[in-house]
Amino acid sequence: MEEFLRYVVGKLVEFPDELVITHAEAGDKTVFYLVMRPSDRPKVIGKGGHTIQALRNLLQASAQKKGIRVGLEIIE
């Protein structure tokens, strides 16, 4: 799933080489954390948070097929 996030978010940001994706296990849930340039954050969040919500929905749909739970957070 990290490769999926790297591909999709990499297409949204201006500086994909500076995108850092980490993950942590929190009980039965995997949480992915995105770190990027401050100028790229609005592109990933989108107007009214629509883009980040769509990314979360896609990630959760993919995880549900595998029987796992995931989350997605942006680190400032």
C-alpha cells in the first residue's frame, strides 16, 4: 500500500522526491504518515479536504480487500 500512496501522492505534489512516507502499527491498524514540503500540503489536502478524504477512501477500500485497517495522516 505504501507504493500506491507514493505513486498517487507523488503525482499530486510538485516535489515528489521530497515526499516521505512512513507507517506505524497501532494495534490492529496501520497508520501511514506523509511528510512533504509545506507548499505541497494544500495540493494533497485539496479544497475543503476533498483530496485527502478521497485518498483515505481509496486506501481503506484497498485495505478492506486484504482484511486490514489503515489510516492516513499528514505530518506538518
